[in-house]
Amino acid sequence: MNSTDGTGDYDAWVRNAVSLQLADDLVVSVGAASDLLISKEAAGRPKDTDVLPLVRAELLAAGTLDPGDVRGEVAVLEHEPDPDPATESFLGARPADRRARALWDRGANLLTEHRRRWDLEAADRLDPPAVDTPEALDHAALLRQLERLRRLIART
């Protein structure tokens, strides 16, 4: 990447980037949310402008975008997930820290989507389904995602 609309050259991205350690031997730089939004707004492509209100809302809710950096419409997000015993059993209590809470909320949403997809009631336990079924594969993927989120929450 030599340059991007609105933000400029690579050095401009690096100036506000955050380094994230994903594994013992893997550190990546992630551009700032405000720089990403500036770039997407300047590009003006329909695929970007169509989703910008939702992106702004998600970033504001996660605490990664300062309200002063918002230029344009902000979508209304679904209500925050209620603490749910299944989510708390996987991820612990809902954190107070905004970034950790955003990760926890993502886990709660994954559980809700899983239940909806497989017609499970909220009170149903998430016991592993019969092996070699699509539901079993989905259940295993859900557990992997929740474990990843649990580790990320522990690091914040």
C-alpha cells in the first residue's frame, strides 16, 4: 500500500496504528479506526458508504472511535446482550472495560446466533450434539471462537 484516499501514505497510517500481539511470535499493526473511516469516507465507494453508519456505531460502542471523530450518520445498534448464564460460563462476567466488553458482547451474539440457527431455547444447555453432523461442526466452531474471545478478554 503506497497511499490511501483521505489518509495519505503508509507513514500516516503507522503514526496512529496500534500493535496487537496475536501469539508469542506474532505481532501485527492495525490502523486506527478513525483513519480507516477517513479513508472509507474519502474513497466514496457505494460498498463503503452503505456500511459506514453501522461501522461508526460498532466502533463507538466498542470504544475504539472517539465521538469527536464521527462525521456522518451513525446506525442504531441492537440492544446490548443481557448477561446470560451460558455466556458467563464460557467468558466470565461481563467486563466493565469497553474493549473487553465489546469482545464479551461478540461472544454473547455468537451464542445467540448459534441458538437461533439450531432452534435451541435460551435455557437449553450447549451440550455437544451427535458427532459428524452439521450442528456438531458448528458447535465445535462456536467453542473455538468463544475460547479465542476468552483469551483476548483476559489480555485486555
